[in-house]
Amino acid sequence: MPGTKRFQHVIETPEPGKWELSGYEAALPITEKSNPLTQDLDKADAKEIVRLLGQCDAEIFQEEGQVMPTYQRLYSESTLTTMVQVAGKVQEVLKEPEGGLVVLSGGGTSGRMAFLMSVSFNQLMRGLGQKPLYTYLIAGGDRNLHLNKHGGGDSDAHGPQAGLEYPPIPAPSPSSCPPLSSCHQAPFVAGQMDYCMDNPAVFLPVLVGFNPVSMARNDPIEDWSSTFRQIAERMQKLQEKQEAFVLNPAIGPEGLSGCSRLKGGSATKVLLETLLLAAHKTVDRGIEASPRCLLEILRTFERAHQVTYSQSAKIAALMKQASTSLEKKGRVHLVGWQTLGIIAIMDGVECIHSFGADFRDIRGFLIGDHSDMFNQKAELINQGSHFTFSQEDFLTSILPALTEVDTVVFIFTLDDNLAEVQTLVEQVKEKTANIQALAHGTVGQSLPTPLKKLFPSIISITWPLLFFEYEGNFIQKFQHELSTKWVLNTVSTGAHVLLGKILQNHTLDLRIRNSKLFWRALSMLQRFSGQPKARCIESLLQAIHFPQPLSDDVRAAPISFHVQAADKKEQVIPIALLSLLFRCSIPEAQAHLAGAPSVCEAVRSALTGPGRKRNADALETLEPALP
């Protein structure tokens, strides 16, 4: 409805939609709901997939509904106020840097974003001749930056976290917190928050997520006395005294249900980079960050959305090329310069758990110096093929083995070493003609003709000139990164949609790597089978533990026991679902799946077969506790 928005937006943000209605999938938190925009994603062609996922990304910047302001949003006064307060706390650390730190911590996508942002802001501080004050923690350690081995990529409860540490205490480490599990991010996040609140003279915890606290998980964390919701509620209470903060604007459901690598990762980047950059921009002037300063930065991120999705046709073409390579058993290699290489690595890693992909299917590489980036570099260097990510790795391991069905995407800015880009492109082109570029430049810059001629297609994104002081220059860098993330996320997600990996907007073929994914699996079984919760739990456990028969002891085992078994198996969810739909045994369900062209075709056939009554909306209340 025109004239109701408080802010002038760079992009046209939609009015809040059906997902805000109180009865819409009421049993699920916002981040686990299915997005009504993409309910027919599996029927879309490449261009339509780009359009739909672009619309979902635009919801990040959506304001509260005027008729029904159900949830606080990124632009809500309450959110902006909290961001200003947190920026002020960051300034306190920047003013008295001796012994102080800003610690960014999370699991999966959140942990990788923590790594990226710590690299960026340490780079900013070094450029000012200041001592770097940022560090990061990721569940599972540095290995999880490059390989999803410890609990998947979705935060297991509420979201990433940031912490401010006051002098003169050294950096916190996982060992200084209560027992933390690298296989479940809820204990990883909640344990640190709890420890911070117990030590207020040293730590100030900030929790970032995209669900209301009332929707946070309330099931007991194994071997611990608190639930995640209890920790978040305690933080909310302490926020009144500014001893803790919760930043949790609603950004709507993911375009791919529950896949927080998409909007969740992007919104984390937007929110934290905005408030941290505002703190740096204003601290030297001796003034506090203001809502106006935050809004200026937020609008540059909105502009990134507009500029990025203006390239929709070329993004769709790259998506089709990537899908074709994967269909022919080829690989997709994403070769990025500087921090764009980190974005490329993130995208590849997150396909492993999101789509059940092989770690070689889509893989990112970082071109440039990475000597000062990692906490534990020894965990990554010379650790085998799972941990190849550097320029040297690409030249020695990937380049010699490239085939004509592989696709290689080069991701760079026009300020990077273009002679180096050209040399690598020429080497790759001897092996495969399937090369594309994603190139970022500013108005007035152009790609050298010899390099331009090497590419059959280029996604060329031109940014307006920004005239800012030094800190403000980082806005352009952050725009490039966010834009690259949107393009790569859309391409890799869409490629798997085109391969038949998605049913409606649900990933049936994900691997159950943590407790949140266990409950998501159960939710999907109920949604698509329409059968009672108890029957769905039984079928899920049978698929997980087959060929071992289900004993009462196995049924009564903790969730971690089932997750540990499920993580070693493929296609658990589709097998359990086919068993429910056909009312057949696990071996019979496996045979049905083996005879189908894809997982989703097998399930569609079962759902639409003779005499089948489909009830895709039959969701019982999903209380996370086994009977």
C-alpha cells in the first residue's frame, strides 16, 4: 500500500506476506517456515528461480506491516536503537584497546561469517595503523571453514553471536566456556552466552538471530541444565541494564525452507557490518553512532540488491551452466580473489549439507595472501583433498584434472591483479570452454579487452563511485562481497533445484547432521505424509538405524545418538518418507528410490499415485521430545 513506509527504500520492498499471519505454520519458528513466495520453486525455470530468490532476499529490508505489525524488522525503531547501543559498546573497546577484543562466534554459516568479518575489520584497523581487535570462533574449529564435518551449516538454535571483551583479559577460547559441542551449535552459542553473562566484568554478550525469543528452541540441551530459550530470555532481561543484547529482527522464511545459508547469512553480514562500521566511522570524531548513520549504510546494502539482481538474465545462464556440469558428473569451481574467495569457499562448503552434495561438486578457492587470516592454520594446510582452498591447491590439484564438462567461475574486482587473472583464465581455457566471470568495477572502470575476449559470458556489475573517508571505503568492499554471495547462493541453489533435488521449497536430500536438522526432517515427514507424529518418528528412526531393528533402548536414546547414526547415511529422509507413503518396509522404500530418476520424482510419484490422498499441510505441533 503506497505511502505507508517510514523510509525511502532503494529497492521496492514488498508488503509483509502470508507468513506473518498468526496461524501460518504456527508450530514452526520463522526461520523454519516455508516461504509462500517459493512454494512452487521446484517447478520454476532458471530465470524464475532467480526472480523468486531475489524477492526473498528483498524481504531482509522489508518494514513492519502497517496493518499488522507482528514482528520487529531490520528498519524497526527497536532494532535500530539496539544497534546504536551495541555500536556504542564497540566504541568503548576501540577507545581503550589494550587487552580488549571484539569476538565474533557462531556455528556453520554464522561461524564462517564471523571469520569473514574479523578478517575485514582487522584489515580496516591495520590500514589505520591500529592494533587489530577482532577475532572469531567457529564450531568445530578452522576445519569447518572449509569442510562441513561438524554439525552442518545451519545454526542449531537462534543465530550467530558477537561478544565484546573488556581489558585486560585475553581472548576467550572454547575451553574457557562451559562444555561446548562442535556437533550442535545450540550448546556452542548458548554455552558462551551463559559464560559471558556469568562474567559481566569481562564480557558483554550480543546475540544475533532472526526469530523472536519466544520461538527459540526450548528443548533441553544434552548434558546441560538450560535450554536455549532460557539463555535468550536471560539476555533479554539483562538488556534493560545494557549488560547483554539480543538483536533479532524478522527477515521472513528462507527461500529454501530452513536453509539459513541464504537470507540468514546475508542478514547477519548486513546487520553486523552496519553497526561495526558505524562504530568505526564515528569513534575518531568523538561522536556516537546514530540511527541516521546506520540507515545510510543499510541503504548501501539495499543498493547492492538492486545492482546485483539487475543481472538476473546472466545469473540464470550461469545457473543453467552449473546445473549442466553437475548433471554430467562434472564439477563447478569458484575461483575468487581476496575476500571474494572466502565467499566462494563458503558457498561450496554449504552445498555439502544443504543438498547432500559431494565436497568436490561445487568448491571455492581463494586467490591471494591468506597468511594472517586463520586462528589455526595448521588445521588446514596439507590436510588432504578435503581441505584444498588456496591458489597453490588449485594449480596443483584441480587444474591438471579439469575436464571439458567442468565449469570454472572467476570472481574478482577490477582493482585486483588482472594480469594474474588473465594468466589463470588462459590456463583453465586449455582444459574447458565452460568459463564465466563475475567482475565488480566502479563507474569509469572497464575490463581490458584481451581479458574480456577470453570469456564467453561475464556478469559485469558496475557500482557507483562512493566518496567516503577511509572507513567508508569498506562499504564498497562489503557490497562486492554481499553481491557475490547473492549471485553464488542463487546459482548453486538453483542448479540443485534444476537437478530435481528440491520438492516445493524443501530439501529432502539433506543430511541430518545436528538436532535442528533432525526436527526439520520430522517436520517434512509430517508435512508430506500427513501421518501422525508418532508414526513419522518411528519411520525416521527405522531409516536411520536400518538394518538394526528398533529396540526400546534405541527409541529412548538421546537425539545425539540418532544424529550420529544419521550423519553416516545418505537419503534418510526420502527413504523414511517413501516408507510412510507406500506403507512399506525400509528395503522396499530403498528399491522405490533406486528406480526413480531423482529423489523428488520418487516422492512426487508416491504423492500423486492412484488412491493417494495428499495432505501437505498436515503439520502437528512439533514438540522436540521423543515419546
